[in-house]
Amino acid sequence: QQQVKQSPQSLIVQKGGISIINCAYENTAFDYFPWYQQFPGKGPALLIAIRPDVSEKKEGRFTISFNKSAKQFSLHIMDSQPGDSATYFCAASITYPLSFGAGTTVTVRA
Amino acid sequence: ETGVTQSPTHLIKTRGQQVTLRCSSQSGHNTVSWYQQALGQGPQFIFQYYREEENGRGNFPPRFSGLQFPNYSSELNVNALELDDSALYLCASSSDIYTGELFFGEGSRLTVL
């Protein structure tokens, strides 16, 4: 069974817009929540990660928002660029292994 | 610092055959994990190796097996291939057994006919 549910499956955003991807989890023991970015033909690359003791983490144009009570977390991509077009995966773990969501394909239109 | 490298990048097998995939971990990393990524899906955990021992396994049958060598490189072996084994196989290394921070290779694309 999928331990992390991710939505939407895909989204299209205009250059300069905001992309928002949501994930929900059930296991309250999860203590590490990373986001991975994957380009076609490549392996996933760690983008940003958060632990449940903080509600938000920002790195450049990428922000994770974490809601422990709702068991949800989201990725916001600000000022989206064509180079951000990729598939994004949320994940969660208790140390290891990572349980991944099904992925969101983001297309940024110029 | 070299990243995670995998070989071969692509291969085609027929049902019932056996396959071996190889992975070199990132310099300084002693833990290797293997994931299966079916088309359009997220990676699924197969197993993890730490200091040459398997120390965690996902919901995969015994025909999926592995090895880790003293230099921390690793192999994934799949016997009696089935059509559903067609997928991208990803190797990831990490600096220790407990970290969730994984560094992935580009994967081996296996097609089973």
C-alpha cells in the first residue's frame, strides 16, 4: 500500500508562476520528508528536505510547508522557470527506507 | 568526488532469464540501496546493504537478491525474469545506515520481453 499520497499527477504553469505539489502521509512515526526532482533519463536528485520539528523550510525558490497535525506537506516552486520542468517526488521515512509518492510532472510554459 | 554510477544503462532480456546490475557508490558512502521504478511511478524500495550485509528489504520476492563488496559497490541480481520486472532500477548510496539523504545514480533500464 502506498504510504505517501501525492497530488496532482501533473500540472502546467506559466513562467514566473507558482507550482504547488501536495503530499499526505499516514504513518505518524515518519521523521524525514524529502523532495526529489527527476529529469527524463536521469535518477532522482534531492531537492530539499524537512524534519517535523519545523513548519517551513526555504531554499532559493523552493519551499516546503509542513503541517504535522494534518499529516500533510507541500512543495512550492516560486517564480517557476522552464528549467524546472521535471517530475517531482515527495517521500517520507523513519531513518530508512524512503517511501515515495507517485510523482507530479511539472511543465513550465515560457 | 564521483557520484553514484550504474551499469549497464539499458538492457533487454527475455522472460525466464537472469540479470545482474552493478552500482558504484559515491565516494565515502558505505550504504547502498536499490529501488525499482516502474514507468510513471515512484521508486519502490527493494533492499539496502550496509557493510556487506542486507539490513532491510521491501516487498520483493527472493528472486531479487544482492551483494555488497568491501569497496561498498553493489550488485542487484534478478532471477527468472518476468514481464513485470521491466523497470528502471535505481541504486542510491548514503553516508550511513540511518540517513534518509540518498544520492541516486541514473539507473539501469531493464526491458523484459
